[in-house]
Amino acid sequence: MIGIVSYGTYIPQYRIKISDIAAAWRKEPSEVIGALSVAEKSVPAIDEDAVTIALECARSALVTSALSPESIEGLFVGSESHPYAVNPTSTIVGELLGIGNNYLAADLEFACKAGTAGMQAIAGLIESGHIKYGLAIGADTAQSKPHDVLEYTSAAAGAAFLLGREKGEPRRFSHGRVKIDMIDESQVIAKLLSYTSYSSDTPDFWRRDGIRYPSHAGRFTGEPAYFAHVMDAGLRLLAQTQTKPSTIDYCVFHMPNGKFPRDVARRLGFTPAQLAQSLTVDSIGNPYSASSMLGLAAVLDIAKQGQKIFMVSYGSGAGSDAFLWETTAALRQTQNSKLKTQNLVNQQIQKKTYVDYLGYLKQTHKI
């Protein structure tokens, strides 16, 4: 059984209140906050980018796992804000982690689901026996044009998931005609029971090469884009696993704002209680590729053994990846380790320093 061996997150300490952004543009703060259900968002420091954020959450995942960096044979970084158009984020992160040279590196782009696409790819490589451990990362300093509706929610954060095979299960692969069996000694904290995807050419959000800020289709990003893809991927996974929402303990969805995940959870048959723990958007906004992965990490921070977690990401353009996880007894040790090192998602959310709108513009290099 393939699953999560460890995970790490990173949220910059800086925040800006949505009311301060609204006031800068002479908008009524209560109307903006009510429309988006977001009170404040995370802001990167002036020297932070997708590379530094990916590195921080990857280091956290490695520390928790107690595995050596050399154990990683695959490293995929999903982001909308890779700092280089030509020069991979993944190899910079791999070099700084000390992985060595014998690993597969790749940068992924698919709007806000680039990170979960990496999780699927890593799971497939492990299941095929090609690699033993793989690291999938979603990291972004989300882009938004001043005075655009995206400015109220575009945030910064990262989440990294180290995937491996369940302890004691043979790992089979071939060298020529000789078959070799190896035992993976990892302890999976959440088993991957099943996954699926749903994709279409739905251009609800885009940014052409050389253009600094993304464009979007306004209300079109809701019904024919986000809801259609998340719903279809979610319903397909429920049917594929013959599972009902009532038998699942937690659900996680991509969070472009505070309203969309609550709405889609209700449509699929989940309760507010099943969703509540994952709603990091309420406190830090939408960190794009890290959004649903950060929500999953927040759930893993408090989940108990034997609980099922339903997760669906979303990326404009458009597509959704859906996963069903089941936690194991090994999760408790990871939770205790993260509690001691102050690396729980909620602890990172609470550690914050506010900046005003001018400071936000400076730190995001808009002025």
C-alpha cells in the first residue's frame, strides 16, 4: 500500500487584513469580507519565493520522517510562481536539501493543482517499483494584480508530502532478467486507498508568457469551472471506492475563497464538521498550489488512527485530482514530533506579524 510517510508545511509569518486592502481602494470592508469569507491572508517576506517556501516545507517533512535526504528518488515541485521561466525549482530545492544526484526532478504547472498532480505521479512511480521514496511539493507566492478581486485572497505558503510504501511490503523491480525483491522500511502514516482525476479545456484563469499578472473569467470561474470539476472528480472517487460521505471522517477541497469549499462540500453530501479542520483559507487566504495540500496537512495534524480523509484539488484550465486516504497508528508519532517542533499548521497560522497595504506592496515587489 502506497501512502504518506511524512509531511511538512510552511506559512510566512506576515499577514495583511482584507479590510486594509479594501480600505486602500475605498471599498466597504464588510462587503468584501462577506463576499469572500476571508479575513486576512499570508504575505511572503521580501526575500521569499516559491523556492524558499518549497525548501522550508520539504525540510520540515524530512525532519519529521527521520529519513536521510539521499533516500528521496523523486522530487516534484508544483507552482504557479516558479521564479525562473527556464531553470527548475526542483533541482535547486534538491541541491539545498542534500539529496545527491540520483533522483528524478521535475517542475509541474497546472494552476492550483500542480502539487497534487505531483502526488499522483510520485505514487505511480512508487507503485511501479521505480522509486522507493518521493517528495511532492506545492508552493506559491500567489500572483494578483492590484485592485483585482484576486488581490483579496492570493496568498503564500507551501506543503510537502513524502510518499513511500507501507512497511513490510515487497518492492519489486527488474534489472535485465533478474528480479529483485526489497523490503521498504517506511512507516506510512496515511494509506492512499484510491485516486482519480477529471480534466477539461476550460479556460477560466490564465496568464500568458511574459505577462506579470493572471487574468480570469470572473463568475465563470465558479459553476462551469471549479464546481463542475471538483464535483465530477469527487463523485467519481466516491463511486470508484463505493464510499458514502457519511462514512468519511474529514473532507478537504481546494480553497480559492471561503465560500467555494463550503458550497461544494454541501453539494457532495459532507457536513460542516467534516470540512471545518481543513479550512486554512479563513486565516491565510489561497496559496494556490499549496491550498488543498495545506488543508490535508491541517487534518493530519489532528486525525486519529483509522480515519478516512476525502480530498479534491482544483486547478484552472481545468482539472481536479481526488484522493481517499486512511490514517494509521504511525500518525501519532508524527503529530507528537510536529507539536514539539512547533510545526503544526495551526501553530504556523497563529505566528503572525501584520503589515499595512504599503508594506504588502513592497514585500510582493509591486512597488
